[in-house]
Amino acid sequence: MARLVGSSGGATTATEVIFDRWPDIIGAGLAQFSRPARIEDRCLVVAVNDAAMGAELRWQVSTIVRRITELAGSCPIDRVRVVTT
């Protein structure tokens, strides 16, 4: 897993960036309705509490991967699966 230096000086993995900076990745509006649940075989599973927001997130996959790469320096995922909770 890629690591980078966090603001506290300690190493941070790209995976930690996904879970800790979710609103920075997808925006505050979508973050209100979703959360990263887990990563399985390079697939980010995102839980949403609104089906319409799930549809929106499915359109945002390339943006999600790009933002993770920008924030973490690398991206441990190459696809996103959205599940409604």
C-alpha cells in the first residue's frame, strides 16, 4: 500500500486517506449520504443511504479514483461498487 507523510508527521496509507478524507474526495454533499465501507480486491465498496445518491456515485468513479490519487499519491482501487443500506 502506498504511504505518504501525514500532517502529524507519521506515515499515512492511501487507504487511510480514503476513509479519513472521504468528504475531500467526493465533496461534502455526496459525503452526507455515503461512506467508504471497505476495500476488496482493488474495489472500493461505498455504502449509501439513498438510491439516487448511489446512482450519482456510480457516475463519479473516475473522479473518485483521480481525487484519491491526487490526495494520496497513489490509488489502491480501480473500481467502485455502491451498496444501498
